[in-house]
Amino acid sequence: MTATKPRQAKKESGTSSSALCGKDPLLRFMMDKLRTPLRAAICAALIHGIAYFGAGLWVNHAYKGAKFTGIFDPVEIWWGSFLWLVVVPIFWAYFVWQPVGISKVIDSLHRNGVIFRPGEIEDSESTSPKPLTENRDLFSRVSAAHNRSFWPVMALLATSVAVFLYEVFLVPLSTLAEPVFWDVDPRTHSLLLVLVGFNTYIIVSFALRTLAMTIELRVFFRNRSSITTIHPLHPDECGGFGALGTFAARLGGIGIMTGFWAAFLAYYPMIAGYPPQLNLITAMLYVAYAVITPICLIMPIWSAHKAMQRFRDFQLSVISHEIEGLVASSVRRLDIMRQAPNVKPLQADVDQMGYLKQMYQFVMSTTPVWPISVPSIRRFSITASLPLVSGLLPLAIDITLQLVSG
């Protein structure tokens, strides 16, 4: 009997994750076959590694003697290996992780009892506003949003536009000097377009689904009844909302990865003896890193932060009104004491006001208003700064030295 419980819980968790796949056939297929982010990354590395090295070796053999950048060119092989064996597998891992991560966040919030769930009995003495009966569960909101056909259709349209722009603008630019082996043969070029389109769809679909989740979080936490309680001394240091902050920090890893990609793109020519380069693509990646990193971190947690702040302010206002009532009552009693000396003394009111003041300070100092802890923010900031330090700073020093020596 006890052995079946973990299995049953695991099955329910998998069902929750699959419900968040929506109507995206690719995500459903990858969740069903790959299941974990690690398997997705390994599968992506194998598929793209075979495609990259297979196409490169075949073109080198079939077009021997022709003028093109082969796969064994020092700059090309380092760039291609990093792109197809590192960057793309990370995106696949994030794509499969997203529904699992969202499911774990909602499960954690429900398990900690900090957000409203339909059918739960509210404490009659709770200071939080009573939940509205028409308020839906957070999981049902997010799953309903992800099940809209709008998102995969938009992802397909955006992918088509991206592949068209790549074919019309980027490919001619790359062949002005010397074509890469992908573009030598129509078959390898078609294979490249398939890989670009497939991975573009994964990136766009991931971004749109993240946007849909953020919109539903905003709608849910905008309701004043969304938060039922905040645990002041919860071990996650976020009042029970720590899972949401962990999800946001992991999501911000996409921006950090973009920064490392830009740093690698700037410095990998040094492997072949060329100076570091800061071209248009590298600059665009650095801009994307500077924009995406804070957005991915703040976007999922901002609405929860505002709701937590509103909940704490409501508790403080209750205590404040109680103190104001005691002060008003004491002032009236002082006025009566001038005429009737035998009136009950004010010491009890003074003691109660002291207790309420301590309670006010306790709530103010221990009730968190951010679903991410300070140590997590510190670790994330240090990690997020590494691409900037490792990329732009040495490049700036190199440019400065060239200007001084020139």
C-alpha cells in the first residue's frame, strides 16, 4: 500500500506537467518521449552533432578542391560545435523543463498553503480578504492559457518569418566572402534551414508560453483574495513563495547563456590566431543578454511581489487601526479622569498599545514581500555578471591597448 503512494504521486505530477503542454504537438511529443531536460539536451546534441559533422564531412569529400569554409576550419569548427552541441541542447532542455517547472511551482504554492484553491475552507479569523467563488485555481488558469491554439499558430508564423529573413538577408551576407560548407550544396543548405526552423520554433514557442504564464500570474495575483497567508519564518525565506523565485532565477539563466554565447562569439577567433571581434551579431547578443536577463527574472515574480506587498500592508493596517482605536479611547478616558478620579487607570491600554506596536514591527520585519530570497538574488547577480566581465571587459582592455600603442 505504501509503495504505491510515491508511484501515484509521480503519476499525478506527470499528468499536471502534460496538461501544461497545451496544443503544442512538438512539446507533447518531446515530453512523452524525452520526459526530462537532461534527456532532451542529450538528444539535441546527438541529432545536431550527427547533422553538423555528417554534412561537413560529406561536403568536404564531395566538393574536394572547391573554395569554401570547411568544417575543419579552426574558426568554423569551434563556432559550430559550440552552437550545435551547447547552445541548442540548452534550449531543448529549457523547452522540456518549462511545463515541469511551472507544475512544480504551483504544487509548491498549494502545498505551502499560501495561495487560494477553490473548495478550501478559510479560517474565519484570518486577516486576509475572503476568496471569491468565481476565482479559478492558478493551475487551471495557466493550463487553460497554454491550451489555446493561438500560441502554436503564432509560433509557426514567427518561425516562418524568421526562416525567410535568414534566407533572404543573412545567407547572402555570409556568402559574400567565402561560403560555409552548409551553403555549397542545396541538400545541406536545406538541412540547415530545417534545423534553423525547428530550433526557432522551440525558442519562439518557449517565449510565447512564458508570456502566457506571466499574463495568467498577473491576472491571478491581481485578485485581492489570491494570497491566503504568508509564513513569516518559512525556511525558503520567502514566506512560502520560494519556488516561484527559484523558477524565475532558472528562467533568467537563458539571458545569462546568451551573454556567454556573445562572449564566446567575440573571442573564439583567437583560437585561430585572429584578434577578438565585436561585430553586429555579437553586439546584438550582448544587447539581448542585457535585456533578457532582468526581464526573465522579474517578469514571473512581479505580480506575486505586488500581491505579497498588498497582503502585508493589509495586516499592518489592521494593527494600525487597532492602535488608533486604543489611542482614541485613552484620550477620551483622560478627559473623563479630570472630572472623575476613580475611573479605571490607563495602564492596560498602554500595555496593549506596546504589544500591538511590537506586533506591527514584527510583521513589518519578518513578512517578506518578494518571492525570491536575498541570497538567491546575490548568487544570480554574481552569475549574471560573469558574461559581462569575461566578455566585454577584456575586449575593452584590448581596444584600449591598441589605441594607446597606435
